[in-house]
Amino acid sequence: MSDNLNSSIDRLFKSTSKLLKRFKEQKGIIDAYIKKERKWKEHKLHKNNEIKKLEKEIKKLKTTKEKNE
């Protein structure tokens, strides 16, 4: 009986170890994706801010040009 119990515990331990290993691998993949996503969003935000700044400059130049005419 104790041999069956030991073998059951060993199988449970092995399967749990496999699941934990797989979880850690998946977590690593997800973490890498999240880092890339954050960098992409940060870059996008920076470019959007740059575009808005340029649009304001264009608008300002147009109004100055209209006043001079």
C-alpha cells in the first residue's frame, strides 16, 4: 500500500513540476509581450505628441501669415 502511495505522490510531484515549468515559460512569453506592448505605446504616445506640437506650429504660422497679408 505504501508503494502505491509513494508512486502516486511521485506522479503527482512530477506532473505538478511539469505544470509549474510550463507556467513559468508562458509567464516569460507574456511578460516579454507586455514589455514590447508598453514600448510600442510609449513610442506611439511620443509620436502623437510630436504631431500635435507640429500641428500647433502650423496653425500658428498660418494665423501669423494671414495677419501679415
